[in-house]
Amino acid sequence: MKMGYNASRFVCGAVCRNRVTQAMGRNENSAIGLRRFRVVRPEESGLVAEQVVAQIRDMIRQGSLKPGDRLPPERELAKRLGISRASLRHGLRFLGAIGVLTSRHGSGTYIADGPPALDSEPLRILADLHQFTPDEMFEARKLLEVGLAGLAATNAQPEHLATLAEEVTEMYATLDNPQQYLIHDIRFHRAVAAASGNQILAAIMNMVSAAMYESRRATVERATDLKESVEFHRTIYRLIRAGKSDEAKAAMSRHLELAQQAFASEEAPKENAVSAGRVHHRTRKGPRKSAVN
Amino acid sequence: MKMGYNASRFVCGAVCRNRVTQAMGRNENSAIGLRRFRVVRPEESGLVAEQVVAQIRDMIRQGSLKPGDRLPPERELAKRLGISRASLRHGLRFLGAIGVLTSRHGSGTYIADGPPALDSEPLRILADLHQFTPDEMFEARKLLEVGLAGLAATNAQPEHLATLAEEVTEMYATLDNPQQYLIHDIRFHRAVAAASGNQILAAIMNMVSAAMYESRRATVERATDLKESVEFHRTIYRLIRAGKSDEAKAAMSRHLELAQQAFASEEAPKENAVSAGRVHHRTRKGPRKSAVN
DNA sequence: CGGACCCAAGTGGTCTGACCATTTCAGAAT
DNA sequence: ATTCTGAAATGGTCAGACCACTTGGGTCCG
């Protein structure tokens, strides 16, 4: 029997008993009065769900909860924190929303593992809400990735270089399959971010990159010159391996410049109908060539 | 009577009736069988709560929901989507978690307004989970802000320049009050981000900046040379106003370099006890001078 | 013995209906 | 006109039930 988590690790201090839950009948005397007796610790302010987040957060801080760990069952955890399961789930939902933990129906709730990652959904929704333009997206990517390429040239470890080489190879192998190509393209850039040695920047870059994925997936089919694109990646890889920071940055900059132009030219007018109303294609400097990122 | 939202705007397509909710007694024949009759549209997969997010997202995309708008009451919205209030709240919680909407007890639920912003909590938790170092944080800030300063020099509008000037003035005025100074310091950097003209980068930068706030707040008290700091800000402001992109970037770079060193030297060993176990202070190149950001 | 199948326990997901707590605002009191 | 007050509106919490998926051990064949 492997439990996956050690129940004893769960400290149940502070919030646990900050509430004297009443449980006596509610159906009788449903009349007015009868305020629930409730003891709230002064330092703990409102919103039960927030307390859940704080609790889990603290456990993470203290190292009681590590990536990959499984949380106790909701029913048990709720009882331990002295709150209802609904409220507990509300709190967990918050942590789930930001990507800190994931729930598997029938199995359990787990702390996210793998490399640090920020969910891209927030950025996507923000883009919808404020109607970001693809140009802004590309500009952001440019700023991030150019810097990242420079750092990668300085800090890349052998395993990172191996990954980069691998992805370049795969890109060559999938030149005739845009969708497949795009995947390796993205993995390459992800690998550059990882090679930078800065997890925060890598997480941010991946967030931006992921938020753009859908659009690129749609336009990549119309790409006409993947060959040029892959050559660029190869160049960037070589410069990173050679530790030539400034040149790697320059190459990445040029690459993204071209990718942006290509994207703009590939973006065809929507088939109208459904998703109208979204601001798009403001750039149309349309170059002849067409490369994918 | 001002409603704040137009109920008729809420399209209730797709998901609304994808489920034939049963309601017949459950207390009798609590025995086994009796699977609920449920019709699920093929294209709509699992998780009801996800559908809520998708619905709201679509409304935002279509422009039915704009920043500042109020959503319909939960009870009504739940009925309209054909789901329980609990599930609806679960979905809304997601959107709340990522900062897209906020609920005001007793008043209603509103779409976030103001400039686009990414919540910093995810980054904070990620930092706890993966034990990011202050150095990494600073490096990320450096990369972002240096680029942002360059963009600001190119794109800054008069109102942005006014804000920058204002904050520099306030910094001079609060030299003897570190906490107050820090606030204007942060506002200055926020203004630079806004002046860049790229909302995405601004949002990201603010996220990183906000995630660092607590630590800085703790160390700022020990800052010894705010004067030097404010001079730097003034220089940066002038370069941005003059449109000197590269020089603004260089100044910002130097400024953050010093700030990082200052932070490292101001960071005193914790009073042990409570928050032990967190990785910190790996840098200790300790310069003499001490400035805040 | 080994593999396919089955089923019961465990656990997350959803539903319902009630009550609590805060905000808001129209109507009464001043 | 201003202030006060209370009911309505609305989000927050709770309780207990049932549904749906996963997992693991046992059974049943081959």
C-alpha cells in the first residue's frame, strides 16, 4: 500500500478551530434570530476559502508539501480545517486555477510537479478582455526571448544543448508537416528558456508562448517557407552552444522579426460569421516570404 | 434604477440545456441503481465548471461583457446555464483567481476594470514551491525593465511623462520615509511599464514587481542611501523624455544592478524561528552603499 | 501460472436547499 | 433636504446526498 502522502505532515494549527461550528437542527425554528455562534481569530480575516489558500501555501512554504505530493482527500481535509467541503473546494479551486495543483477525478489532488510553470489561461483571457494585438504579443515575445537567448548562451548546460539539437533535428524531419513542425518549434524555444537558467523568465516566456499557440496553429498551415525558419533555429542553436551571447541575441531578434512578418501575412481574413468582433490584423506589411517562427 | 448590466445580453446557447436535470426524490429508494438521466452534448466534454469559464470567456470575446460590467446574480446565472449554483461558483472562482473578476459580498460580481493586470499570487506561490532566489527575481526584472525602459523612451506619451515626473517628485518628498518612498518607487517603475505602450509586458512586469513587494518592504527599512536611488530615477525619467532609448536602457540596467546589490546587503539573516527553511540570500557581494531599487 | 475481467472502495464532481453576512436603496422619520 | 431604518438583493457558507471516474485486489477462465 503506497499512500503517496504522509497524513501526519498536515499541520492543523491556526485556522482549524477558529470556528465553533454549530450543527443543531436548522429546520425547526427557521424564524429570524439565532445568529450562529462563531469565534473568529482576530488575525484571520474573512473568506474561509482564502484561509484554505493560505494554509496550503504555508504548507508549501514549510516544505510539508512538495511538487508531486498528493493532498489528503477533500472530505478529510475539510474536516481537519473545520470548514465545509464546499468551501475547501473553493479554496482548492483557486490553487488549481493558477496551476499549483491539479485534481484527478477518482484519484486525488496533487501538487503540480515538473518545471515551474504559469498557466497561460489568464493571459489568454486578458488578451480577449483588452484586445491585445498580435503585434503586442510578438513584441513581448521578442523582448523576452532575445534576452533569454543571451542568457542561454552564457548559462546553457550540456543537457540543454542536447535538447536544442534534438529539436532542431526534429524540425528538419517534419518540414512537410506544419502542425508537427510547430510543436518542435515551440519546444525549441521552450528549451532556450530552460537553458537560460532562470526559471522565472522561462515560466513567463512559456506563458506568453502558450497563449499564442492557438493562433499560430491556425496560421502555420499557410506557411510557405519552413526551411528558412529551421535554418534560423540551427543558427541560434550554434551561437548558444558557442557561448556567443550577443550574436545569439541578434539572431533571435532577426528570427522573431521575420516570424512576426510571416504571421501577419499568413493571417487570412476570418471566414466572418462566428468569431467576429475581435480585433486583429493591424499589421500588414506582408513580406513575400513566409516562415514559421 | 441603474442596473449596471443588461440581462438580455447573456446568450444562453450551447451549454444551457445540455443536461436534463432530474429532481425527483432522492431520499426514497436510496439503494443502488437509478443512474441519473443525463444528456451531454458531444462537443461539450467534462467538467461543468470549465463550461462556465468557457461561457464567460466567450461573452468577453464577443464583447457582451466588458471591464467594469456586473454579472447577473449567481442564482439567476446558474439557472440560465442550467447548472447548480455551486458549480457556477466553482467556475467563477477560477476567473476570480486569475483576476478576471471580483465578487463583492452583498453587491455583485464584476468584471475587473482598470489596466490589464496579471495576479501576482501565482508567481509568489511558484516562488515558494520552487524556491526561487532573489537573484533570479532581479534578473527577471532586469531583463524586463531594461527592455521596457527602451520602449518607453520610444513610445511614451505626455501623460506618461507627467506621471513619471510626479513620482520622482514624490520620491524626493519622501526620502525620510522608506515605506512611503518604496510605494512611489514602485509606481515609477509601473509608470515606465505603462509608458512602453505594451500592455502585455506591463502586466507581466507588474506581476513580477508585485511578487517581490513583500521582501522589499521588509528590507527597505534598512536602506541607507535613498538619495542615490532617487537620482537614478530622475536620470531615467529624463532619458525617457528625451527619447534616448539606448541610454535609458543603460541607466535602468545600472540602476537595477545597484538595487540588487543593495537588496542583498540589506537582507539580514532572519530572526530564525518561524519562516526557516526558505532558500535565501545566496548573494553577498555586499557593496558599501545601500540604495532602494 | 498468467492474463482478462469484475467489482467494491476511495475520491473528486455535482446537485439541492437552506441559512448567514454584507450591501444597497427606497421609504419613513426628522 | 437629510438621516435613519429595514427589507430586498446578493455573495458566502454549510450540510448531506448522489454521480462518475480511478484504482487495486480478487475472481474466473485459459
